[in-house]
Amino acid sequence: MTRLDSVIRRLTAQRDLLDWATREISAQGLVLELGLGNGRTYDHLRERLPGREIYVFERSPAAHPDCIPPDEYLIVGDIFETLPLFTERFGAGSAALVHADIGTGDAQANRELAQRLSPLIESLLQPGGLLVADRAFDLPSCADISAQTGVSEGRYFVYRR
Amino acid sequence: MTRLDSVIRRLTAQRDLLDWATREISAQGLVLELGLGNGRTYDHLRERLPGREIYVFERSPAAHPDCIPPDEYLIVGDIFETLPLFTERFGAGSAALVHADIGTGDAQANRELAQRLSPLIESLLQPGGLLVADRAFDLPSCADISAQTGVSEGRYFVYRR
């Protein structure tokens, strides 16, 4: 498979999973986008979930100008500082959906990032809440339901609390 | 359509067109990739055209390390300097396929770039040679055959000399 084939597969899996997750989640609960990047998946989530509160966490926003969230929904800073404050503000179990597409080309650093983020995300998910992520997380109170979503193994990950 | 949908469509159109073009071109003639970028389309072309000479033009190479062409096929510099020298070296009509995916987010600058590049590309194409591009070019001796390739109008462009 070429790198062009690979990116098409990855983005298609991402879109299909976000579509599935937005149909699947409860009508109550916040939506969190961890990493704004170029804003593509945020744009997708807000179109699929009109009127829903979507909070976006980003260290240094640099998305397309059309894809910048309103000020009160864009949380700028180091996620290991902003996410605990967010949990204090809204409470554990306040999120229906967390989408995490973060990290770099450094696989080892990405694994460590996911390890450190895991307990923070886990405590934010409501019962039945979903984490959709581009890498594996370690969430003891959640089930890995990736295989039920029809996405190719190892390409994207889904956990349900 | 969301930005995520849009990029999937654009990359899929790009791949489908490159696949079509690599089946369509003559067995003789050089292949030129204008703009290396992250190296995805170069990776695609070299896999689809094993053993073929593919010359890549790039101002400042920054592709994935797996997608850097061999030194003798990577032509670094301002394309308005390197492309005329290339034509002097290999001769007019030496290219079977030119793929151009260059430019920036600035639409006006992109139009000017395409205008200036048009005569350079036109003289390099052999009779029957193809230009596949992410924007419109102005090639009086070529036919715009974009509509024959099945790709959505305005998304990608194909010209045959």
C-alpha cells in the first residue's frame, strides 16, 4: 500500500468512526476534541452534532480560520494542565464523547502521551461514553469495542465506558 | 460537505487519476513530479511505475524519509530555474507524464504560478503526454480531457498533448 493509499484509508476510517460515534452517543453530555490540528475533524463533529457543546483542547491553535471554535469552547494550553481543570469545572462523567487525534511521528512519545492521558479521559467519560482515538489507550473501566465498529484492526480505536 | 469529507474526496480523486494516468501513458518518456511535499504521490507513482525514471522538483525537500527520491532524480531549487535547465538537458517533448500538485492557500498566487508554468510544462510533454494537476493550466496545444476521466468537475485537471 502506498502512503497515498494509507492516508486515504486512515481518514476514511476516521470519518466513518466519527459518523458512527455521533449516532451512537447519548443526547446528554459534552463532546471533547483533543487536538484541533487543521480543524477537519472538529468541522466534521460540529456538522454532525448541530447545537451540541464541543470543547476543543489545543496547545497552539493553527487551524483553518473557518474551523476555529468560539472562544469559550477553545481551551488553549498544555492538556495535562487544562484537562484536570476542565474536569474540576464540569465534573467527572460529564463527557459523552472524546475524540483524541494527537501526538507526533514519535511512536514512543505517543505511547507515553496515551498512558498519561488515559486516567484523565477515563474519569471524564460518562457511563456509556465513548473514546474514539487514533491510538490505543489504557482504560481499565472501559471496553475496547474497536472490533465492533468495522474499522480495520489497529487503524483506529474505540472504547466504551 | 465537511473539511474532512472534502480532503477524502480530493485525495481519492488524486489517487484515482494517478492510477488512470499510469495505465494510460506511453511506455517511453520521463515522468515528472512537480512538488514533492510529504512524498505521498511520489510514493504512489513509483509503486505504480516500477523501474520508470521519475524526476522530482522541489524547492525545499521535507518529505517522509522513506519518500525521498534518489539524489540524481531529486531536483532542488526554484522550479522556474530548474525546469528550463531540465528541458535543455533532456529536450522538448521528453515527458510522458507530469503531475503538478504545487502552490499554497493563496488562490491568486496559484493562478499566476500555473500561468507561468504552463509554457514550460507544455514544451516538455511528448505528443500524447499527460499533465495531471490540482489546478487549471493554460496549454494551447493540449486538450483538457478532465471530463473524460470521471473525476468531479473542478477537483483535478487532466490535459493531453
